[in-house]
Amino acid sequence: MTLFTLGLSHTTAPLPVRERVVFHVEKLLDALGELTHGKSVAEAAILSTCNRTELYLSAEQPQTAAEWLAQYHQMQPDDLQPYLYTLPHEQAVRHTFRVASGLDSMVLGEPQILGQMKEAVRTAEAAGTLGTVLHKLFQRTFAVAKEVRSTTQVGANSVSMAAAAVKLAARIFPSLKDQKVLFIGAGEMIELCATHFAAQAPARISVANRTLERGHALAHRFNGRAIELRALAEHLHEYDIVVSCTASSLPILGKGLVERALRSRKRRPIFMVDLAVPRDIEAEVAELDDVFLYTLDDLQGIVQDNLDARRSALEQADAIIETQVGQFMHWMQARASVPLIRQLREQGEAARRHELERALRLLHKGEDPKQVLEALSQSLTNKLLHGPTQALNESSGEERRALAELLERLYRPK
């Protein structure tokens, strides 16, 4: 059996293809049972996310698994093959370490993939498809990912607009738990920002939207409330943080409206993020003393700087992974030698028992013990050295030189 990684990801397959090969959580146990049902796949784990589907295998050869993957998802093998990668041995180990460390993710250093891989391993354990090789692989994988994240900056800093907005807000306010947050709009970007801010458990979340029904639907997800867009002037002063992203062709928040809100707040600061193009918040608002206004360009600059910082740590992370790959392959090679070592020991033990029984018979007959021991040692030595000596005598040329070097290394006096 050989170690393989077989799969596709955002780097090899478009979204429509990735969607077709997703494994649903409730069906994973049965899928693993199917995959390992025959003798060709001894161990298996399946990692399935929106960006990748990968099979980690201890198998005779990966072709059977590739055919099974296509059949399971009701696809023709030839339709799936162009998007698949198959990584054997050392390449499989390196890839697994890089995936868990966030180095192969769409967003460099993102942490979610490590938790997804751990869940895949727990499922494989529950299915009984995780044997010695894969157990050791994932045990080492999680240790490598921890080392990469704790000793490099590859996972540091915010690399999404929403996460960057939360980090900036945390610089203005000592605790976001005491702040009231207003989201203007109800699109995908606002939904993402709301998710990040809600994780900080702010005092209140509200959604202002032109369509009140849609605003209610989004606010309900975060235990918030919805207000009509036209009511902004009445409520703006209540909020410490305002995030806006609409499709409006004209600014929604003008300088005068914000000035009135600040007077009602008695100059308590407002943190504002404008993610819309064109702008939702007039540029002149940034001139007000108690307003901290960040635009899409501001956040893009922060995200880009943080991505650059992560990329600079990539070389260090890869160096850690290369060292760990070497150690794991050494374990694999040592494990592969176990049957040979066992065979050598069994042959040596058989020779020892044979000579010992012969010596005991001679002693029982009354032979001289000194002569019996001398004969035993000579016969045992001849038997143990017969194989290497015969191989050396029967070899020639480069084979003989290589064998001679090996025997010299093996039998060099200590």
C-alpha cells in the first residue's frame, strides 16, 4: 500500500465542477465505507469544503479511487479527470501539511481549513477507515500546522474587508461589546460584515435598508432590528459604528446629517466604513473632528499590506514543512523495512535454535564442552555470514562495489 492524495480544488476546478463533487456531512460515513469496501483502498479520509474535495488514501494505486469518485457523484471519469490531481508519497505528505497550515487556501493563512480537516479525521475514525499510516499522517499534520501558525506570521493580520473593519473599530473603542452598530444595506458585503461584528457581541445591531422586509430578514439572523432607510436622520445619533454598502447612485449620508448626529451625541466619536462604489458617505464627512471614516480603498490598502506580510512569512512556513516532510518520510521508510527486519531476525533465530539443539545433543553424549562451544560458535558464524559472502562472490562490476561498500558499513568494527 502507498500513500496518496487525490482531489481537486479552487486551483484546478471551477465552482460548477467543485459543487458536483461535494460530500454532504450526513453521507460521509457511508461514502468512506464504499471507498474502502474493496481491497485496493486500505485507509481513507475525505476532506470536502466549498473550495476543495480531497481523498487521503493508503492504497495500491489511486486510479480505483478516481473512478469511484466520479461514479459516486454520477459523473463520467473522463469529465472529472482534467480537474483532478494525484499526489503520491512525499508529495502527498507535503500537500497535506500545506493545506492544514493554510498555505494552499484561496486566502493565504486562513484558519478554517484546519478545523475542517480535523472534522474529516474524526469522521474517518468513526467510519473505521483511519489506519496506522493516515493516523500518523494527520497526527503529524496538526502538529506542523500548529508550529507554522505559532512561529510565523502567515496567519496574522486581517485579509478580508469585513475582518479589517472589525480590527479598525477595535482601535477606536476599548470594547465592541459596549457599542451599537448600524449596517446600511442588506447585500452580501453587509451580511459578511454583520457576521464579523456580531461575533464581537456588540450592544445592538440594526439594519437600515430601502426594502424593510429584506432588512428584517438580515437583522433577524443577528438578533437585531430593522429600520427604514428614510428614517436614518432620526436614528443615526444612536450608533457608534456605521457600515454602509448600497447600490445607491447618490450619497446616503451627507456631511450635514452626520454633523447633526454628532451634536446629539455630544461629540462622542462615530466610526464609519463606506464600502460602496460610488460612495454612500460624502467624502467631506472625513473632515469632521469626531468621525473616523474609512473607504473601500482604505480597507483594500490594509488588506493588501497584510497579505504582503503573510506572503513574506511563506518561505519560513515552507522551510518548517520541508523539515517535517523529511521526518515523516523517514518514518514511512523505517516502517517499510519492518517486514525485512522481521525476516532477518527469524532466519537468525532459526539458525541459533538449530545450532543450540545440536550442541545440547553433543553435550548429552558426553562430548567435551569446550569443543562443543567452539563448534557451535563457528557453525553459527558461518551460517550468518553465508548469505552476504555468497552475494559478494556472485556479484561483479558496479554491483560488487556497491555491495562491498554496504557490507563494509554493516560489519565495520565499532
